[in-house]
Amino acid sequence: MTPEVHFAASYADARARFLAASLDAGARVRRRIHPERGPDGETLAVDVARLCPANSRRVVVIVSATHGAEGFCGSGVQTGLLAERDAPRPHAPDTALVLIHAINPFGFAWLSRTTHENVDLNRNFVDHRAGAWPANPGYDELAGAIVLAEWSDAAKAEADRRLDAYGEAHSQFALQGAISISQWSHPDGAFYGGRAATWSLRALEAICCDELASARHAVLLDFHTGLGPRGYGKPISCHAPDSAADRRAREILGSEVTNPAAGNSTSAAVMGTLDDGIAFAAPWAEWTSLALEFGVVPVKDTLDAIRADAWLASDRKSTSHTARAIRQRMRETFYGDDAEWKARVWALGSDFAARAFTALERL
């Protein structure tokens, strides 16, 4: 069996493969059912598979579909880790593997990056109780050009001119940051962090209580697609530069680890990410968190697809020709649906998992 077979054609297919592999591996599975349904009426759920004892003090946590449509990548690796005989597994008796499959199942099923609340889950993990959210002046300036009022060639051409002018004035990376760093002022916009906890955020908090109560040392691997060269996996440290956790991240995955806050990453330094949420939900554990980015298409094409996805948010379940075309574009933007891409993702993803186990089992 080649590992590429673990990468699915749809959310429903991915879920079926993951659950079957969990059963065959003897994993304990718990699920949290989502309130919405998929495009074919299918049940949506976050499924959590666990290998090794519930009271393990060392845990590797692997998450897929934080940005729903990106879920094909992480789901394929998760299923492969359960199904492949030579896949890395915990060996020490006090080390466990917890696989959180499709933390944003709505986005995965509907081929959107956002949750059913139109929130970018990887911007939602902030303290909403304070009633004050960070400002993003760059996004405010460009909001009307990022998400169009109407979807037409003429409107997009004019919007692109505005974005290009901003990039020329401030740099292309500054443009990427203004668009993607996070924003809480435009609920109908892209990269919106939301002003309340999403269903997925609450699900993650409950999963932490169920699965990580005994954890004292934990490594988070959060799989993403959309940045970097095609098929290449870039590990990104989610910690303050040169902090103890940042140093642990580099000890696990080496010099290839980048850090947006240090200015050496393809990703902007975003706020409210899943690693913040899991550390807040399970503060009793010492966390080393890494986002793993796998490239598919050039970053400009990625941002254009996200803009189209945001435009569709007002009618997410539309069956119009335009809506279907946008969903198909999202799939092609965030999923390298060919054997070579899948093989590279599996090779790198399983290697990252193996190195996480090795690092934890030294403790």
C-alpha cells in the first residue's frame, strides 16, 4: 500500500478513511457532532483518535483542517499514521498520540477556510471576554479591495490595482501582512477572527479536558497548506523568538524551523492562532507548537482564492455556477491532488511526527 491512498477526495471520504484506520489500529475514538450538515447532507464532526494510555504525561497532538479546505493534507497524514505498519508511533509507555481530525469540519466539507460562523479559526483564539480586539489599519484601508461588493472581472481588476499600489508603496510582504495578519473589524471580510468563541474553539477546549488532563509535556503539529513551494513542508514556530518553547521547536525539527515574529518566515505574524488556544485550554502542559505549511500554488493565487471564498460567505451553500467554481478553486489552491504532492507531504509529515516522538521520549 502506498501512503498516497490515505489522501481523500472529499471531507466525507476523509472522515470515512480516518475512522476505518482508527478502528483497524485499535485507537479509542471520540467525536463531537457539528450542528450543520455537509453539502450532501452528511454528518459533520470532529473525530479524535487516541493511541496509548489516557493518563500519558507526554503527548503528540496532530490537528487537521484548522482552515477547513486545507484539511486534505493533515487528514492524509493522520490516516497514514494509523494505517501504515511502519509509521512512527509512540514507543515509551508514557507517550501518547492524539489525532484531532477536522477541527473545522464545516470548512472542510464546504471547501472554505472559515467556520460556519464565517470566522478564520486560526484567528479566533483571543480573549473575547475583554471586549477589545486588536486593530489592523492596513486591512481597514484595503477592505473593499480584498473582498469585493460584486464578483465581476471589472470590479476585480480595479481592486487588484489598489492592492498592487499598496504593495508597491509598502512591499509585497507588507501587503500580505495587511491582508492576512488578522482582523476583527469586518465580519464579512477575509481573515476575520470573530468576536466570540466559535463552535470549533469550544470543541477544542472540551477535547483538551478529555484527552490531555494528564499531559505535562506536549508537542502540537498543526497541518496547513497555502504557503511555500509546492509540496514542501515548512515548520513554523508559534512561540516568542528564542523563548524556551521556540528553542525546543528548533531542537525537534532543526534549523529549517522559521518564526514569523523573527521575520524569517513565509507567514505573517498572526494573532489568535490554534496554538494559543490549546495552550490556554491545557495550561498544565509544557507546549511546543509548530504549524506545518505545505505549498500548493503561488501565494498571490492563494490570496485571490481566499478573497473569492470570503465573497461567497454571504451565500456559503449556494449551488450556482459561480459558487461551484469558487469551491473547486479552493480545492485546487489548498490540495495538491496528485501522487507526487501526496508522497512528499506524507514523507515530510510522518518524519515531523517521528521527530516529535523522539524529542518527547528523551524527557
